[in-house]
Amino acid sequence: MNEQKLTKLLNDLADATVEPVRPGLTEDIKRQIPERLSPHKGGTDTIHIVINLRISKLAAAAVIIVTILLCAGLFGGRDWTSDGIVDGVRDSLAWLGAGRADVLAVRSKYEDLVRQGRHVVYYGDNIAPGDNSAILMQLKLPDGKYRIVFGDGSTRIVNAEELIELHSRMLLNKTR
Amino acid sequence: MAKKAKLTEQNTGFAHPISGQGDADKKGKYLAELRDSLAARLRAGDHAAAGEFVDMYNEQIFLFMRRLGHDRQVSEDLTQESFLQAWQHISQLRNGKALNGWLYRIAGNVSKLYWRKHKGREMASIEGADIDVPENSEAGCDIAGHYEQLGRLKNAVAYLPEKLRQAVVLHYMQHLTIAEAAEAAGVREGTFKSRLNRALETLRKQVL
């Protein structure tokens, strides 16, 4: 009996607490509907995980940092005690960031120059990114000299003799 | 105030008395089909369906926020935030049956995050529950007593622990079924029933 009475009272309270919504709220919400309702939104997944797992932002940040360090350790091929982690991170960033981006940019430039009919040679497929003694690309200039782009992204203008010397050194390094 | 039809649509959730069982069955079937179709269209990224979804639920979510103790302005903001979150998590909507539980779960999380960020903030009272006792003497003591009980109940609900208050609001005031409300609270049905029982026990002691 008491339970029924309480249930009825709660239902009455629900009726008594119905409030009008501000006119315009519905339109405000509708205006925020994205043009494309995408079933997958990568950027908000992390927030969702935090909400769903009910873990604090601090704990989530700690998990993300540990994951990054672990991945860096794996890519670096070092143990992840002492200085190994730092070296691993540096190596990974060098490969994923500067070194690789330079190779791709030079490759794109090479294709562009070929299309222009310039005398250009690309060695990028055979050299290690970041190697400052390896020739990534050579371009013959109108005055007979060569503009060289090295594996670390640095450039230098050399004459034919210097170019042969650089190639010899590169070949020697490869055979070692 | 006349209640909107869309609000009473959820009364098939068994927290309300049902007049005719046959009518209720028909209405329940119709609503289930409507929600299935809406959920499928939402999942397919249908913009018009999103508009219908807002029409169908924005008042309910606003009232849910008010009943959880947020003031009017905050309730409006949190209602908008709930829908924004809903658009971003469309992929988690399984089917029409899960529509209520899914949206109320998002809204519940939005409210929870708000309380977490504003820990010292006091709960606001619901305007409609500042109930005036009618002066007409013919209305009798029964009505006055009823309103007095409602006032006490309103305060008692407000002072319930957060999880118990949410359980009462979801089932008895938003009229979600036990399954939907449990989904919205993110717990198993058994756990939800247990919360509901504890909440009712507390309210019974304070009000009756």
C-alpha cells in the first residue's frame, strides 16, 4: 500500500515538475546538428573512453604517456631503463619526423624536375634517411656544376670532380 | 499545464498506471517501430532524422537536467551539450530499443561531469514543485495534505545521494522502463532495482 502511494506521489511530482522549455532552444540545438552525421569520429574517441571508463583525466594522460614511451622503446630497439628511452624517442622522431619528411619532399621535387626535363638523378630509395654523407639527389645546374641534396636534408653545390669523390665515398661506406 | 503527447509516450514504461492494455500494446508497438526507424536513419547519417530526434527528446532531456538539480540556464546548456555528444557517438546507437537508454546515458554523463567540475554548486529547486496549496476551503484538507506531501517528497528526492536520485528520476519521473533506466545508469538491471529499492525506502521513511 505504502509503495503504491509513494509511486503515485512520485508520478504526481513528475507531473508537477513539468516546465516549459525556452522557445528557441529546439532551434538552437538543431542549428548545431553537423552537416554530416558521421558514425565515426576519431578525435573524440579519447574523451569517450575517459567518460566510459570513468577514469580521471590525469589517469588517462598517464596511460597515454606510458603507451608513447613503450612504443618509442620498441621502435628504438633499446631497453627501456636508463637512457634507452630517451635515445629511442629521439631515433623514432628523427625517422618519423625530419628524415622521412625530407625524403618525401625531395622525391616530390625530383619528379617535378623530371617533368621539367632537367638533368636530375635520385638515389633516395637506396640510402638511409638522415645520413649526411649519402647523396639523396643530384641536379645538374646550367653552369655545369651540381646541386647535391644529402640524406639529412643539407645541400651543397659541387663541381664534377667533387661529385665523383662524393660518390666514391658513398660507395665505400656502403660496402663496409 | 497540459502535458505534451511526446512526454506521455514514454508512460508505457510501467512506472505509470496504464488505462487500457490493448491501447497500450498498440502504442508501444507503434513507438518501437518509430524508434527503430529513427535509430536506423540516425545511424545512416540522415540530417532530417536528427531534427526529428531533437523534437522528440529535447524537452525530456531539459526536464531530466532540471530534475537532477540543475538551474534553468545550466539545464539548457547541458541539454545542448547532450545532443552535441549524441551526434559524436551515433555509432554507439545499436537500435531503436536502445535509443532512450543511449541518450539518457549520454545526458547522465554530461550532468555528472558538470557536477564534478562545479563541486561546491548548490542544487536548484524545480519551479513547478514550489507547490501552492489552494485557498479554497472546499478543496479540503486532503488536497492540502497531498500538496504538503509533494513538497516533502520534492525535498527528499533532492537530498538523495546522486545515484539513488538518478534512479528515481529516470524511472518514476522520466518514465523509462527498468531496462532502459539501467542502461542509462550504466548498470545491470539487478543493481538498478537495488538502487531503486534503497531510494524508495529512504523516501518512504521521510514522506509517509
